[in-house]
Amino acid sequence: MSELLKVGVAGLGTVGTSLLRILERKSNILAHRSGKEIKVVAVSARSRDKDRGVDLSGALWFDDPVEMARSPEIDVFIELIGGENGSAEASVRAALEAGKHVVTANKALLAKHAVSLSALAESQGVSLNYEAAVAGGIPIVKTMRESLAGNSVDRVYGIMNGTCNYILTRMEGEGLAFAECLADAQRLGYAEADPTFDIEGFDTAHKLSLLTSLAFGCEVDSDAIYVEGITSITPEDIQAADELGYRIKLLGVAQRTDSGIEQRVHPTMVPKSSAIARIDGVLNAVAVDGDAVGEVILVGPGAGGDATASSVVSDIADIARGDDLAVFGQKAETLTPYKKARMRSHEGGYYIRLRVVDEPGSFATIARCMADKGISLESIVQKSRDAHSNVSGMHDPDDPQTVILITYETSEMMVREALEAIASENVTTCMAQVLRIEKLK
């Protein structure tokens, strides 16, 4: 390869245009740090006519990203198109088959095709780098693949979606409902017009699946992740968490167990004293538990043009230096098949919110159903009914009461079976709210 590293960029949205600006602005320092001049020589996007605020006059334009991926004019193909299939997958495969290095920010693509793509990259002797695909500007991939290479990882977890963290932070800080916070997030550009991928937890799940492979040397399997979003969280849950000494965060958690690897994404009550509880707004945080180093936590912006482009630049610089690491820290052929852990007791217990009919025997029925499933209760809190007073200040005896249960260690299966039994007794008026309580430092 010449002393000039020629780059082609596919996708000129927020991240793509930020990347072009950074490469232009930092060209001299990047050349000194990587040993080569890095130059964008080709670009591809949907529209040639759109004003993106960057100078594209010195780059070749390709209408088809696959054609650019195969072009002899480039050494490195940057995929910023998005999507798990279509032109993103086709162009990345074409680039690897043509012996081009690839840098991508596409977690959906990797969550589905990582194993085959990494094997292809290794067979061609080229790099497939993806720092920007997980937690935006946080260098978690480099940390796990390189800095923690001497550690056996027991658990990796974190806040990996800024949209959800922003919404939960606003709900707590201002007492707002979920829908109102989501509307504000969309207005400010923190959430998409269709926010389903973020708020239902799928974005976090894709990122977690990549970290799981890095942590445990197994194949990527995003379909094996238990996924639950934040749409059911209410101000009542936020307030209850606060009173109990917790905050609610959407966490992605992967950990090694005796029976396999556990992967889950869900709203979680975390102790206020924990480091992860203090991550607010659109920030992300990822924690890794290593046997030698202990717990390492990385905090930073999980999205945004400049932050994500910063990670793309880091990957390009590694290629310029000749750093050639296995995609998941070890050869693709040595990755073990993913083995899903069997259901086990959750150490932190559960928070359960019920709306209970105000009739004699209701509480006894709930306690009996819990006991029948071997669930021990740490506390039972009956919330004030002030909010349900009528205009005269009197309580309506037909109004159900809010009851909050905190369990000791038990399994998800036992909790769900107990709640099904409670529902069959007609002592509650709606579906229970269930949140895990995570034991964190």
C-alpha cells in the first residue's frame, strides 16, 4: 500500500459529513499519528444534488456503493448507509471480496452477519473495524479487544441508547409522562420519527450482541436476547424507584453463567449509589467486569455526528498504521457457538407494581400466590390513595389501590407464574408492572 491511504465513503448523512470534516480538519495530525496521509477519494450517496455543507469536488462520485466498494481507486471502504441487508450488506461483502479494508458504524448489519463477514475479512487478509457501531464515540470495542485482552470477562453491561436515557432522565427530573418526553426527544432530534427501534430496546440489543461476542468469544446471536423496552414505564414507577433508593435505566446485560451466556435488555432499577445511575441525558456508559482489572466503566456520547465519526476515524487510523486485529479479538473459526443460559434466579430480586381491588382478602390472596411459587417478599408498600380522591376530597371505595412488592432473589419464571395466578383470582385490575433490580457497585 502506498503512503497515501485512499478512502471511499458510502453514506453522506450526519455521520458521513462529520467524518469528511474531521478528516479534512485533522489531516496533518492524522498523518503524523498514523504514518500515512488519509484522503477521501470517492463518495456514494442517494442524491448528488443535496447541499451537505462539505466540499466533494475532489472525490469521485459513485451512484452505486457496490461499484465503489470494488473500485481500484480506494483502499478502505467506509459503510455509513445503515440497515442489516440491502446495499449496506452487498457493498461491505463486495469490498471485502475485493481485498478492501472495511470500516462500518452499522450495528444491525453486524448483529446479523458478523460471523460470515469476519470470516471473509480474515480469509482476504483485510480489516473489518466497527468501533462506531457500539456506543458512538466511546472506544469500547478497542478497550475490550485490545486493552482487556489479558482478562476473562464475567459481565458486560451498560446504557447503550441515548434516546431512552434522555427520556428516562426527563421523566425523573420533571415528573413528565413517557409520551411527552418522547415528543420532546423527537423535536430535539434525539429520537427518530419512528422511534420503535430505540424505545423498544432493539438498538441496545444489537450493540449488546457484539459486546457479548467480544467478551465471551462466542458467535453473535442477537435473536437470543431477551428484549423489553421502556414504553410501559410510568411516572409512578419513577417515583417509587426514587423512594426505594433506585433510578430506572434501560440496561443491556450479558454475563457468563454455569449453563451458558445470559443476554437481556430491559428497564432496570439500579441503586442510586452506583456509577451507572449517575449517567443522564443522551450519554452512554458501558461497564466491563474483568478478573484481573476488576470493573472498568467508559462514559461518553453514544450518538451524534462528530462523536460517531470520531470512532470511524480511529478505525481508519488503525488501518493506516497496519494494525490488523481479528474482528472479535480471535479468529472467526475459533468463536464458539452461542449457548443460551438456562433460566435462573435473579440476584437483585424484582419490583412489582399491582393495582389491587379494595376488597377483604385481596392482600392475602396475593401473598398466597407468591408463597405458592416460593417467592419471598422483602417489602410490601401500599401507596397513598390521595391521587384517587374525588372532587369533594373523599376516596372512591371502588378505586383500586396501588401496591408495590419487592421480592428477594427469585426467577423470572416464578414471578410470571405467580402473577398469572394472581390475575386468575380477579384481585387486580390491570397487568402488573415488573422490573428487575440489579445489584451494582
